[in-house]
Amino acid sequence: MVDPTSDLNEDVAEDEAPTCAVCGDALVQNPDHRVTTRVVDGEVETTHFCSEAHRDEWAE
């Protein structure tokens, strides 16, 4: 998994990139990429989305 604080637009192979939780697309070179971070049972969980619309759809 790619460090979420890194520059995701540089040197990230598609097979190592995070994927959108809604459509499954790899998030490579995506300026609209959104991430939701939360703590569940003491563990940090991050969920990636290719757009704000998909983040909103997932949250409904």
C-alpha cells in the first residue's frame, strides 16, 4: 500500500495504487482523489474514492 501522505501522482504503479471503494478504479494520476480516515476498534481505516461524488454515494 502506498503511504497516504506521499505524492500519489509520482512513481506509483497501478497495481500498487489505492482503489476507489465504489467503482474499483485504481487511483493513479487522479487529482479528484478523496480519502476518508476513521478509527474502528483502535485501528486506523482509510477508504479511497476517485471523486467526491463517489465518496458521497458511499456515505449514504
